Amino acid sequence: TAKKVLNQSKSSIDLTPDPAGKTPSPEPAKIETPRSHTPEQKAPPVK
């Protein structure tokens, strides 16, 4: 089961970041790292 889940996750991630996920993924992630300095503010909105 774990192998099947990993395989499906890789397929979905491989197809998603291939078209336009690789570019917008690393950019917002790097910008969210410094802005995520406040986990308290991100905790309420994430809920």
C-alpha cells in the first residue's frame, strides 16, 4: 500500500510541477519562508 501511495504521489507531483509547478512552487516557497517567520499568524488562517 505504501508503495502504491508513493507511486501515485510521485505521478501527481511529477505531472503537476512539470507544466508550471516547478517554477511557481520554488518561488512562493522561498517567499513564504521569510514571511512564515510568524507561525502564529499562519496557524489561524491555515485552520
